[in-house]
Amino acid sequence: MATIAHARETVHAARPATNPISRIVGAVSNFLRAWKNRREFYHLGQMSDAELADIGLTRSDLSVVVDLPLGSDPTAHLGALAEARLREVEVMARQVA
């Protein structure tokens, strides 16, 4: 019985130390991913309007996303914009057909 009680105390004592560390590691990982994606985002600005249209984006989409906070991932926002635009085109195509 004493061993089980000691094991429970050890597990409970270890949780608080692990939880903040994993949150910090997760936050740092998310920030680094967003920073890397932001660097890649700037390459999109060098693409022509036709190339941007091929991937479902417009130059104005880039203007909207460039003002996001540094830690946020611009590619996630661009992906959402492109998906929304694709859904709109699909809806319009169904109405014509």
C-alpha cells in the first residue's frame, strides 16, 4: 500500500513539471513553424499574378496577410482564403450548370 501511495504522489508531482515544459516546447515549435512559413510567404510576393491565380490566390490576399502578427502563420490564412474562393467558384459553377 505504501508503494502505491508513493507512486501516486510521484506521478502527481511529475505532471506539473512536464505540462509547462510541453507547453513551452509546443509554443516555441509553433512560433518557429510560423516564422519559417512567413519567410516562405515572402517568396509568394515574387510570383506573377498568373502564378498566384494558379494556386488560388490574388495579390490582395498577400496584402491582407502581411499585416498579421509576427507569431501567426500566414500560410494558414492564405490556405483558408484560397479554400473559400474555391468554394465560391464551385457554387457559381453549380448555378450555371
